Amino acid sequence: MASKAVTSALVFVYGTLKSGQPNHHWLTLPQNGKSTFLAKGKTSVKFPLVIGTRYNIPFLLDKPGQGNQIEGEIYEVDKDMFGKLDELEEYPKYYDREQQQILTENNETLQCWLYLLRKFPDRLLDKPHLTSYNNSSEQPYNENYLESHPDDLLTDP
């Protein structure tokens, strides 16, 4: 029996990929594939969302039950865009991804992929746990991390 190829996926974004944030352009570039905004939502499970490293990167830590329900956006993406998001998030080397139930503003529950950090220094859990990420002048996101080596990020203070 032939397996059915995945043609689209639902992805929950909570950090720099959200509308108005520094990496949102990844979701809008035609050469990356197609993406369609579906809804705003929040995770049904609590997670710690923290800002860490000298690059002020938002990290969703793999500690379900800790932190807050995380607010974000749901997109339907084609396989090309999904591949580009994997590339940006350096999946599976740096981030991992898993499916989680996301509650929409219309009280629907959608099964969506999200990216999270499974291996991280314990000190990240000591940082403030956010509900929603927004790039700010107090902790400006630094795109230079895109040229850094992923292992460098985990050794940053």
C-alpha cells in the first residue's frame, strides 16, 4: 500500500515568525512556498516560553505543564514552506517539532506542529516565562544568530 504524501500542514508560530515580528517574512516569500494564516490561538498545554542568549531568541522549552499557555498564530503551509521552516529552525539538529493541540479564538481545537527546544541548559528555566513573544527595544532580537553555530547558542549565558 502506497503512503500518502503530505501536501500541507498546520504550524503554530509563537515567536519571531508571528505577524509583525522579525522573521515573519519567511512565511511570505513566494520562493519559500505557500502559507495561509488561519487563526490566532494558544497552546492547550502550558510551556515555558523564555527569551535567551545574547541574541534574545524566544525559546519554547520542552517542559509541558510548566509556564503558560502560549499565544501565537496558526498557518497552513505547503511542503515547501514546511521544509523552509525546518531549515530556519534547524530541525532536527537544534529544535525539535511535535504536534500539539492549539485552541483557536473561535474555540476550535486544531492539531498543529510547533517547534520546541528539547535540550537546553537549566538556567533557561530561571528566566521569566512569557505568555506571548513580542520583539522589543528592551530585548531586541538579533538576527546575527542565523550565522552562528547552534552549539554556540546553548553555551551562551
